[in-house]
Amino acid sequence: MIIMGVDPGIARVGWAVLQTKHQKITPIAFDCIETHKDKLPETRLKEIYDATVKLVKTYRPDCLAVEDLFFATNAKTAIGVGQSRGVLLLAAATHGVAVISYSPLAVKRTITGDGKADKKQVSRMVMLTLKLKEVPKLDDTSDAIAIAMTHAYSYKIKQLT
């Protein structure tokens, strides 16, 4: 199974493509879609959509795993992330890719065993588990990998029951 994990944002969208085969998770590719703050919001969202469509066409994922929205303080950030998430869901739906959402708590708990883990702990576990040579430079990328891994583990558990 090919899983595309995404961590939505307006400035940066972390993305990762993982393959699960015979109980093994292999990273195929991961990076970040970045938009410039001086551009209009609609331009930035179109850039995110276009880049996501290109990734979907390139890697042909079976599903897109995305993080649920959770913001307790900054409404401005929440709006941009929500808009980005909507564009990601639209890109998936337009290309027939199933979407699965996970809460930040579920991702942290799955990857580190602790729902209160910080970003450095998540990044380190991603690196160690997938045997990456180094932690991805941007937290958004590590988060996207962690989201995809969460789905890979969840899917494996569902297959066993």
C-alpha cells in the first residue's frame, strides 16, 4: 500500500509517501510544499493544490492521511491551516484518493508512545524507526512522515483483527 501523509499549513505543507509491504514501512519520498507570505491567500492555496495534485499523479497513493485541526489559541493560523487542509482534501477527492484523519494526540501516541511528546521526540522516532540518516530539516516534513506512519500502523492492526 502507498500512503501519502500530509501536515497542512498555509506557509508549509509537509508531505511524505511511504510504502507498506510485508509488515515493512519504507519511505519513498518526503519534503515540504512552501508558499511565500507576500502572495495572495488564493494564490498560495492554488500552489498547494497544484503541488498536491502533482504528487498524487506521481506517486499514486492508495490513501491520504492528514492531521485533524487542533488550535487552542491562534485563530488566524487555524484559518490558514483549515483552508490548506480543505485544498488537500479536494485534491485527494478529485483524484479518487481515500482520506483518513488522525488527531495530533493519536499521531504522537502512535509514534512515541506519549500523546504529550514534543516535535523533537516525534522527529527523532521517525528517524530511528525508518532508519533515516538524519532528522528531516523541517518539522512539517517529520510530522507528515509521522502521520503516514500512524496510518500504516493503524491499517496493519485493522488487517490483523
